[in-house]
Amino acid sequence: MPFMLSRCPRCGKGKVFRNKILSFKKFSDTLEHCPSCGLEYVPETGFFFGAMYWTYALLVGSTLILSILLYYLGYFEQAVYIIPVIILFSLPWVFRYGRLLMLYIVYPIMYKDKFTGKK
């Protein structure tokens, strides 16, 4: 549940993002560290560049699912208009969950010492 609530991957309590998701100009502002346990969210410069691959995977997966759903509902011809609109409005969530996937999956593997707090 901490993942869905955008909480710290180590303690599950601290917030990861500075602003609410509906503040469209600043929805991507990430805190530097967890306010509860002190985990540094950006272990090195450019860490979140890898999030674009997760975001791409989320968008491709949702496009496939929406295409199949619209086909079975009989709206496949309108999918060209419906899917881009859905993607446009879901971008803040997809962007954030791409970053969260980096924090939850990649961070503990690549930066095990920083994640566990050992030196």
C-alpha cells in the first residue's frame, strides 16, 4: 500500500513527492530525502532518467489494455481519439509511478548499502 500512496520504499511513512498530484505545474517535484527515516531519494545525479523506461512500459501496457477493452466494447474505431485523451489526463500518475518503480525496484538493487543504511 505505501507504493500506491507514494510513500517511502524503506519505512512506508514519509512522502516522496513535495506537492499533490493535481498541482499540474509541480506534480513532479520530488523531496530530497524521506522526512521519517532519512532515506535519500536521489542517490546520484540522473537517477530518475531510468524512470522514463518504466513510464514507457506503463503507457504501452495501458494502451494495449485500453485497445483490447475498446475493441470488445465496440468502440475500436474511436480508440484513436479516446486513448490519447486518457493518456493525457493520466500522465501525472504515470510519471509519478515511473519514479516510484525506480525507488521500489531499482534503488534497493543498485544502492543496497544506501537503502539499508549500512556504510
